Amino acid sequence: MDLTIFNAIIAVVIAIAFAAANAAYLVLAERRGAGRIQRRPGPNVNLFGILQPPCDGIKLMTKQLVIPGGADKALFMVAPVLAMAPAIMSFVTIPFSDTIVAHSMDVGVLMIFAFASFGGMAILLAGWGSRNKYGVMASVRAVSQNISYEVPMLITVITIVMMTGSLNLHELASAQSGGFWNWNIFPVSLKDGFMLQPLMPVSFLIFFICSLAETNRAPFDLGEAESELVAGFHTEYGSMGFGLFFMGEYANIVIGASLITILFLGGWGCPFGLFPGVWWFLLKIYLLIFSFIWIRWTFPRTTIYGLLNLSWKILIPISLFNLLLTAGLLKVF
Amino acid sequence: MGAYFSEIFYGLQSLVIGLGITFKEFFKPVVTVSYPFETIKMSDRYRGHIELVEDEEGNAKCISCGMCQRACPSGSISLASKSVEYEVEVKGEMKTKKKKVLVKYDLNFTTCSLCGQCVESCSVGAIEFSKEYNLASFNKEDFHFDLLNRLKERNS
């Protein structure tokens, strides 16, 4: 595809619109889901609370933006933008179907993970810049969490990339086309000859847990543990600064679900090889997002030690073993 | 090493059990109502503020004896009555008799503690607890209830 200026602007506008619409309506979906799990209706005025997100947006935008005294103004202002922007950037290279992609890059996976690491920095700057002890403590936690979970996540991605031989998200997804037996989540693949990797479901589980942790969501929301740290890194943020952090979180959820879909669940491919297209992709990501919401409202928050132990003692050894096993099996088959 | 894997296994198992419980709850009917638009029926034993009971003709059953007024520990009830003469047939001849008729029954709900001694003390069962609980106002006067008027409004 030719990337002229005009095309680029259209792609970015669509990416922003998609990210913002998803962020707004996932908040509603989250609240409805939370309500159902707790057996209450959730926001339900005006047709399932359809007007709730615009009202929330107006409320946030009309509030005063308070910059605390002694805060580092530049860092304080730049942090929320830094939380939202990488999420939008990542949409540029995600293939929604065989043809719908803003810009298919050969290093798409690399680009997404490079931008994902900005998320940790946004939290660090927010906590540091707001000159608040709770903010700083939350930042320290969130950064150690993000670093711990990026390691097993990237090792798992390397496993997949080794099997497919490409860093292009489009190729990663189309390598799994044809039916659910070709998906990376299952141990056996028949595409391009027989291939057996018995630990692929474990890889999927590791990647799933890491995406939950990377989005800083419950049960891994140590960065904003209300019971200990007031509101964590966004304690001092009000108005749209808080709104951007909030939207960034939900946009990151969509990115995480899209990545899981592309890397493990066959992207836009149908489970039975019928009518592949964008609808399968959307169905898969929204099912994954439902499971994110479901998990959030089921489990209580972990402790910071439990969180780090899970990563360093369980996820990293297992994903390293998985990487070695995959390398060996690639030699065998 | 065995303990390491069994911990992972049982940990995952307990997580899946938890997810199963919330998934089942997700599809069960909701137990709350959207309050201002829907309300639930109050239980029979609910004690709201008091209300006058009407007799067969739609008038207050109250005989204006004043027992409730005296029983009230907070002095929240004030009532007034007047004597009226009426004729009744006794052994074939008409006789004129007197009886008390309630003309005013005020409840000052700001001091009422809902103890229910007025209802207990009433010898003819002329007052009962209402099921009213939507009582909120910025105006103190809204809690001075004219119960006789409320009875009339209920009947009209």
C-alpha cells in the first residue's frame, strides 16, 4: 500500500476514532459486566446506558485542570498524553483483516512492543511529576511490574516468531489461516507440514496473564491500589488528564486483545475456514475483552510480592523452557 | 520441585473455580431494582409514620379518646375533637345522644421516634403504620402531617 500523506492522515483519524470509541464504550461494557456479575443492572437509563459515555466525557472535559503546587509542570502535562498516544500508534499496524490495515510493517510486532513500553514510562512520569508520595510509590510499583511482565511476554512472542519466521503481524496471522487446528494456541499444526509443540496452550496462558498485567488491570492493578495508595499514579490528576489515563487503559486492552488474537487465535480467520474477515477478528477481540472484564470482577488484587513472584518464579522459567523446547522441536520437524 | 508444580496446579484450579462462580452469577436475574423508577413492596411489619384507619363509611375510625396523645413519649401527636348530637332509636322512641368527632389530628414527624406506642395504646385500632418511606425534603414543614386531611385525600 502506498503511504501518501493523505492516506496516513485518514489512517490516523480512523485509528483515533476507533480507539476513542472503544475506550468510551468499553467503560460502559465494563460497568454493565460488573453489574451483572454482582447481580445488579448497572447503568441502564436510556437503552442500556447508551448515553453514559458521552455524559462522562462532558463531565470530565468541563472540569478544571488542577496542577498541584511544586509539581513538574511539563512532566505532569505530558504523562497522560504519553499514556494515550502509544495505544493509538499501535493501531496503525494491527491488521483487522486480510485487507484492512493502516500500514503493514515488517517489524510490526517490534513496533507494538516498543510503544507498549511507553506505557510504563507514562506512569513513571505521572507519579514523579505530580510530586505526591503516593504517586511516586505507585510509579515504582507499576514500573517494576511492567518490567517483570514484559520479559515473559517477549519470550513468548519470540517463540511464536521463531515458529512463523516473521515479525509482520499480517504474516503471523495468515500463517494460522484455514481452521482452528492451525491456530498457535493448539499444540498441533498441519500447515506447511506436521508440527507439534505440546506447550502452546501454556504459552497462550502466559501471554494472556502478561497482557492483563501490562494493562495494569485488576487483579494486577498495583499501580492504583486504592486501599493503600489513594489512587496511585493518577492521585493528582483530575479533568481530562485522568480521562486520558482512563482511555489509555481501555485502548491498551483493545491492543492486548488484538495481539492475543493475532498471535494465538488466528487473527481474522474463521475457526472452520469459512468467510474469513474482519467480523471474526472483532468477535474474537470482544470475547477476549469480555474475559478481561470477567477476570477483573472475579479476583481480588494480588500483593506486590505475589505479583513479582508470579512473574520471576513461574512465568519466566516456564516461558524460557518453552522457548528452548520450541527451538529443539523446530530442528526435529 | 513437586511442590512447585502442585502449587501452580492448585492455584490455577482455584482461579478457574472462582471464574466459574462469577460466570454462573452473570446469567442469574438481577436482585436490585432501579430505585426511583421501580420500587419493591415493603414488608408487612414495616413501620412508617402512622396513618388513620377508616371505618365502613370512609370516616376516621378514631373516637378522639386521646390515648395516643398521652402515650406518645415525644409529644408528637396533637388532636382535637368536637361534640356532635345525633339521634338514635332506643325502644321505639328517638333519643338525642352526644359523641365526639375528630376535627384535627396532627403528627409532628420531626420528633417522632417510630416507637409505636400510639398504635399499641389505641383501644379501637384506629391508627396503623403506613408503608411510606420516600420522605425527603428541604422544608421542615413537610413533616408536619395532617392525618385527617391525608385520610380525605386517600378517599377522594
